[in-house]
Amino acid sequence: MFNVLRRKLKTTFGKNKDMKVSHERFDEGESDHATERHLITRSLAKNKKTMQEIFSNWGDIEFREFELGTAPPVKLMIIYIKGLTSMPDVHVSILEKLMLLEGLMEEVASNGNLHLIKNKLLPIAEVIEQNDFITITNQVLTGDVVLFIDGEESALMIGVKGWSDRAVGEPPSEPTVRGPRDGFTENILVNVAHIRRRVRSSRLKLEKMNIGLLTKTDVVIMYLDGIVNDSVVVEVRARLNKIKTDAILESGYIEEFIQDEWLTPFPLILSTERPDRVAAHLLEGHVAVLVDTTPFALIMPTTFFHFLTAAEDYYTRAPIATIIRLLRLVAINITLLLPSAYIAIATFHQEMLPTQLLISIAQAREGVPFPAFVEAFIMESTFELLREAGVRLPRPVGQAVSIVGALVIGQAAVSAGLVSPAMVIVVALTAISSFAIPNYSGAIALRLMRFPLMVLAATLGLFGIMSGLMAMLIHLSSLRSFGVPYIAPISPLIISDWKDFILRAPHWAMFTRPRLVGFKEPQRQEKGRVPKPPKGSK
């Protein structure tokens, strides 16, 4: 439905022939330093000069020259970045092991320095030979130590990363009453370990790549082989490989690059901080993308209803989870429709209200100088401003601003006769209901969509609201997330997937995976529940 606007924007921003931008620097394997194209030499002095040219004007780079404790001594040099490397490992596992040696003359002569150091002197698991400055530079930037040996044409990359990390804690954006308390951190290795701890299977595959010419951000694709749709994995990999940009600083960058449609308020990729939620989606046949330096993982393909479910739905008993989901559905309808319904009824359809209620609302609105639409627009916009201010301010101050500000402004607006008490109640109910939506991205989309519905309600009444809902449904039906219809299992209608839709069936009844993502291995457990023991048995 937005094709005309999309074509105009594409013509303006995507096909401007006057802007000739060269993409040669984004070619695979090309670096931003010309000197990095050289291979290392046997001369330690030349290698040091090359690395000093690459890391010129770096205050945190360390060049440490020393000698191997042999007779005669062999010149060595390590290069590392302070703050990204574990200094105890550098001191104890590298310098001390190599400098304090005796009686190695015969071994050096027979095997060579590189073989001796790599296989017998470095008590570190990750030691890799490299002979080009491109790879060496990239590894130093990730926190590894590079060891140059005089007379050798290869260097050793030693994995001793040791930057400071945030401690693992409960995800602040997805808290639960019952469930795991651990969440992702900014370290991608820790995040991968969280998932492998939950899915202990050799079928869990991991593909690593670097995206961003300058940031060289580590990105990982995770999926379960034999369960995931192979075409989805191929598509995700292809879209990631097509990203040509200077920087990837957060998973939101990648989300915008690879999502199917950009001109839509509804998110097409699910983001989460919870490892248990990522593991659950992997077991269903989804693909996860993890990005270094951010705690938010991406899950694809996804549907609209994934944004309306919470991880806690699967940790409580099925009847309770179903009631909570129904309550959440009521909250979604209130968030989307209550302000526009109030405007439509107060403006066009007063006959729908009971006489006593209509008189009460009319008395409350007596003296209000604005029509219902302007009144609602002012209050809704004010609340959104307060919400945004509360998010951006420090947490203790932000809570006080959002709560006290809403009370003071609402009471002052009613006392000044700018809005009616009924409108304050409508805005308050709408705000409370929006907090019941578990996913932040999904909640924003629904909050934004209520403003067009308010305009339609002010112009066409209930007919305008229904027209807006139909347009929204048509738009949702046209969306795809990596080939999966966005409003499945409603369209297409898949009755077997309704067991985990609005209702939540018991775990023993969910013996099949979602049809559109887990069709390669549809059955995930045996049918039926655990049999009850016979009566009278102990």
C-alpha cells in the first residue's frame, strides 16, 4: 500500500546519479591501510617498521622487544593493545615462559624457533600462524597478541583477549517473575556460550563473519542443522554478506540492512536480550544473529504475534499463561482503539452511550474549548513526551518525572478546563495498557498507529476506524519476514499452530514445530502426556 511513496523515495535517495560513491574499498580482503597488503619478512626490524606505520599515532599500542632465553639469544617482539589484552597472560604465559629458558640449543637447531615456541613454550590454547599484515592487524584490533620472531616468515597470533565486561544479569528490557535471570552481555563469546549451555547438540551450527570496514564487528549466525529451513540460512547469509558499510555498532544496524521492508512501523525481526528465548526459537527452526558489543540478538523469520508473547508464558502453567495472553490481547486493543473510539463516539455516535453516561460526559466536557480530537491529541502527545523524558533521564529521576509529571499535568489541565476528566481517564488506561505489551518494538508500532486511527475517527467516526483497521490488516498481510507471512497462522490459516498462538497449550500437547519454519523435522516430542500411576499405587 506504500508502493507509490516507496518508489518516490527510492528515486530520490537510491538512484541519484550525481552522487558517485566508490565501493572499491569495501571489496573483500581490502584494508584501509596500503601497507597491510604486504607479507611479513624474515627481518624483525622491517616487520616492526611496517607495524609502526600501520599503528602510527596510537597511544595504546605496545611494542615489546625481548630475547628468547637461548644461547645465542633470538630476538622476539610482541605487539598488543593495552585495555584489550589480558596483561597477566602477557606477563606469565608469554614473557616469562620465553625469556627464562635454559639448555634449548639442540631443539632450536633441529626444529626452528617458530615450531619450538608454538608447540612447546606457549601454554595457551589459541596459537595460530599468520604471514600477512591484514590478518595480523585485524587480530591485534580484537585483543590478540602478535609475536614476531627474527628469521621467521610467519608470526604467531596468541589469543589472550582480556577486556573488561559487564557482569551477567537479568535483562532490564525483558524481566520475568519466573524464569532464568541471565541475559546477554556485550561480549559475543559469552552470548554464544549462553546458548550452547542450553542447546547441547552437535547440530547447533555457528557461522562467523566480520562486517564493517572500520569496526570489523564480529557477527555470528546460529541455527540447528536439520531443523532450520536451509533456504532461510542461505538468505540470511547472503543479506549479511551484501552489507557494505564503515561501521556496525549495534544489532539495530543489521536489522535495518537485512529486513524485507523498511517502510513499515512494524518490526520484521525479533530482538531479545534473553538467551532462553533465542534457544527456544532455534529449537523451533528459526535463525539467530548475534552481534559483538551489544546484548540484543536478532531472531528471524518472525511473525507479528511473536512480539505479543513473553518468555514467561512458557514457564507458568498453561491455563495461567492462556489467561495472561488473553489479558494482553485486551490491553493491545485498548492501546490501539480506546482513544479513537472515544473520539468517534463523542463526536458522531452519542446515541451509542447510555443516557446517564452521556449526560455525565457532556457535563464534564462543558467549558472545554477544544473538540474531542484536539483534546485527545494534546493529552496523548504530552504523555509520549513524558514517557520519552522518563526513558532518557537517569532511572531514579526518570521515574519521578514520568509519574509526577503525568499527575501534575493531568490535574492542571483538568483544573484549567483544557481537557475533561474523561479524557484523562482514557489516556491513563491507554498508557497502562501499552505497558502490558512485552516487546518494546511491537509496543512502539501499536502506539504510533493509534494516531492515524484518531484522525480517521475525528473525520469519519466508527467507519473511519474500521477503514483504518482494514488498511492496517491489508498492510500486515502484505509483509513477509524472510519469506514467512507476517500474520501466520491466521493467514495462511494453520490450525495446528494455534496451540501456541493466543492460547497456550500444555507442553505435552505441543509435539510439533511451527509448520512454516520447522517443517524439515516437524515432530519434537512424542504425543501424549506422561501416564498417571494406577490408583492405589504408591
